[in-house]
Amino acid sequence: MAAFAPAFLADIEEIHREHESLLNDLMQFERALDSIDCYSEVLVNLVAVGEVAFLTRRLVYQLLRHFTREEETVLAPLAEISPELGDLVEKLRREHGELNGRLATFAVGVEELESADDLYDAIWQMKEQGKGLTCAIIQHVAREERELAEWM
């Protein structure tokens, strides 16, 4: 285990707290997705759709802010320690870009939901995409937590 500066360790702790907050928000997001019911008559719980839209906008902001902070305060210093860590950091940065892209695409879809030709299908797809995105973000956070624990 390398000796790290106290400020760097504090940054890692802050990132850990952000991960915990993000996971809590993702659980709330998933519950909101689960609460959307759409029947063949295309009756939709608009309050639940509104909550998903609100939570999606919040996640877009939160994830971008978190990834930027994490890359600047934790990943950049780690990349300088060894080539192996540099490779890991590059992989995590790529994942950040992919997750941000998926979330942005999802957010556009949520905002355009009302104009969908087939609302039933659009809601079903939104729920599936949202659950897949949630799973991907949770897996990413878990990987980061494991990797950081290994190097600390």
C-alpha cells in the first residue's frame, strides 16, 4: 500500500460518500420506474412519469459532477502511480463517458415520451432502458469501490 497525502485520502472519502449518495438516488430512481404502470388502454401514472423525469435530470447533473470530480481529484493522481493504474484509470474514464452518454440519451427519451407514437411501447422501453442503466451505474460504482479499496 502506497503512502498517500491526507488531502488525497480525504478526496477518496468524499468520492466514497458520493458513491453512497448516488446508490441511494439510483434506488429511488428504480422505485420510480417500477411505479409506472401502463396498460394496453395506455393509461399512465403521470405522477410517476414526472418523478422519473425529475430524477433523471438530477442524475444527469449528479453523475456529470461526480465523474468530473472523481477524475480530477482521485483518478488523475492514481494514474501517475503506475502503468497498471494508468490503464485502470483510462478504463474508468471510458466508462464514465459511456455512462454519461447512455444517461443523456435516456434523458432525451424521457423528455420526448409524450410525443411517442406508441406510448405503451415507449414506456416499456423507457423502463427497460432505465433499469439497464441503473444496473450499469451500480456495477461501475462497485468496481470503483473494489479497485480503490485494493490500492488503499
